[in-house]
Amino acid sequence: MKTIALLAVAGLVAVPAFAGTPCEDVKAKIEAKLEQKGVKSYSLDVVDAKEEKPGRVVGQCDGGKKKIVYNRK
């Protein structure tokens, strides 16, 4: 069930509308949605868009120059 909730959140969050928003704002919105869904033990990392990092990309920021990667702990 948590996987389904996470996929729903990821689908809602990975919206191009966030692409031009500062990374901390996007990350805070994603964290709020994850906590609202009851997701615990996770990490969100802001990395360069071209960088390969394990995990699921759940958002973009800084004009598409960076991405936010979700990892479950």
C-alpha cells in the first residue's frame, strides 16, 4: 500500500511546473506530501540533473538544472 501511495505522490510531484522553482521549496513540498501520506524513513537528495544517482526522481528544480531523488531507507 505504501508503494502505491508513493507512486501517486511521485506522479503528482514530478510536474514540470516545479522546474523553475528553487530546490528547497520543491523539496519542502515533497516532504510535506510524503509525511501527509505517512511515509517514514526516506531521504530526498538534490543533485545535478545529469548526475546518475540510485533512487526515484520525484521532482526537478532550478530551471531543470537539478533533480530531487527519493530513496527509501
